[in-house]
Amino acid sequence: MASHSPPYMSSLLAPSPKLPTTLSTLLNLPPSRFPRAGNTISSRGKFKCSAGQTGFFTRLGRLIKEKAKKDVEKIFSGFSKTRDNLAVIDELLLYWNLADTDRILDELEEALLVSDFGPKITIKIVESLREDIYAGKLKSGTQIKDALKKSVLDLLTSKANKTELQLGFRKPAVIMVVGVNGGGKTTSLGKLAHRLKKEGVKILMAAGDTFRAAASDQLEVWAERTGSEIVVGEGEKVKASSVLSQAVKRGKQEGFDVVLCDTSGRLHTNYSLMEELITCKKAVGKVIPGAPNEILLVLDGTTGLNMLPQAREFNDVVGITGLILTKLDGSARGGCVVSVVDELGIPIKFVGVGEGLEDLQPFDAEAFVSAIFS
């Protein structure tokens, strides 16, 4: 197994004690030809964030979310198709009157189901509105819509409110990214690396997808784009657990802040491959007790409620700590976000709302509700 990185990789130099390091330090990525993995590392760069400082990762998670709130337009545009589906609600409520309550609620129910809120959530929301309307608590279309938005927000925040990355208090923090084939797993990992690197975090990637022939090459491209370093395996029969173990050891020895571990895509019904994830998790934990800090499951948002069986199986096997929902910009089924949280109680950490580097957005429940019910 190779634990080396190509010479184009930028690493970070420790700052002078007299110079403050800010989380907003940006890295300059030098253009270069992409060489083969396994070459030696050349170190060039700027500052290094000290993850050993108390609360560094806590502050990092909050900073990422705060910056995302300033870019709510990405969330707003990313859920445009779902918003279009739900636009009928405004028309229904515009001329609402008490005599039409049942008809309007039936049509509202249909709109929620079409957007993949799911039967359970939809009935819960609609019956709550019906009860409040007939009790005289809601007396106008505006009040009904506000109550609808509050119901959805409460569902999102009551069961899974830890949407910030939980990375502990020591370095390196270890994040495993898992999921089925074609869900956008490796791309999400690369975009997450980009977001962390923007805050000056020193990142090591681990190419743990040892099944797909082009997986390591794809991750190496992401390493180049983000200025990260990478550990890849040599040989055809290298084990994923061995690659991840070696990467975490190197991360610990060389003072990396975060180790991002890619894994092979697998069907949730393939139990032998699912068991391999347990081996990978144990291998990481042997190097750093308590690791991985996060196990993020990537789910394809275009599959809507069909993602629920996948999520349940992965959670049962390795204990998912957070979700990344991808491709939501191409789907009108954004209501699945609410169903996933309500069914599983697992927080959504990020949502993919486009193809660009910046389009993996930290999930914010209030921004989401505003985006789909604007």
C-alpha cells in the first residue's frame, strides 16, 4: 500500500506562535499536471489550523453553518422543482374560507404526497391543520400557511437537531463516507474537502473504494482540486480496511486535522459487502479509539422515499451519524428530507443542490422550509 502523495499536493506549514491563524484562510492551489499516485510528497502552503486547541472542531462546524446561512440563495434555487410542486398551496389558500376547508386540505394533502413527504408525515400535518382550523385557531390562508411551515420545521428539528459536524476535540478527526453506487459518494467527499480546506483545515484523503477500478483516480482528481493529500492502495487485492487504517495512522503521525475516508459503493442488500464496512470501522477505531467521529451516508435525493430502506440498513450495520442528500436540485421530491429525518432520527448534515464545488450546502432547516414554501 502506498502512503505517499503526488508532488502537486499542497500541505500546510505550522504557523508561528506569534501569528494568529484564522479559520477563513484560503489556500492557493497551484496548477499542475496530475501525476500517478505513489510519488513523493512536496510540501508547500500557508497556515495550519491547530485542531488540538480546545473546541477547534466545534468552532469549525459552527463557522461552516454560519457561512452557509449567508448563501441561502443556493438552497433556495436548489429546491426550485419542489417549490414549483408546492406552489399550488398558495393558490389554494389565497381565497380560503371555512366552508371549503375539507376540499382545500385534500388538495394540500395531494401536493405534499407528490413532493414525497410520505403518507405518515402528510397525514400528521394535514390533520393537525384541520384540528386547529375547526378549533378556530387558524382563521386565514396566511395563518394556515404559517402553521404548515411551523409543522415542517418542528418535524425537522425535534428529532435530529445536531446538523453540525461532530468532530470531537482531538486530531485527526475521522469522517467515513458510505453509500450505494451512483449516489454521489466520492463527489460529495470531494466537495466536503473543498469546504473544509476553505477554512484552512489540513486534510488527508483515504481511497477506500477498492472495488471500482476508477475510484482511486477519481479521488486523486479531487485531491488535486482541493489541495489535499491522499493515501491509495497498491495492488488489485488490497483491502479497504487496510487503506483506511494506514491513512489514519499517517494522519495521526503527520498532524493532519481531518482524514476523509472514501468507501466502496454497495447495495444495502449485499450483506457481505455491508459487513466489510464493520471491518473498516473497527480498523479505524484501532488506530484512534472512538473513531470515526462521523459516518456520513450519501443518499440520492432523486429516489425520494425509496432511500429509506437503504438508510435503515446502513444505520443498522455501522451506525450512521449524519446524512448527505444529493441531487436535490434535479428532483421535485424534496419532501423526502422531512420523511428521512422523521423516520430515522438521523440529522441531515449536507444537501447537494448543484454541480459546482460550492453546491454541497450545510443543511439548515429554516432555510429549507423557506425554500420550499416561499
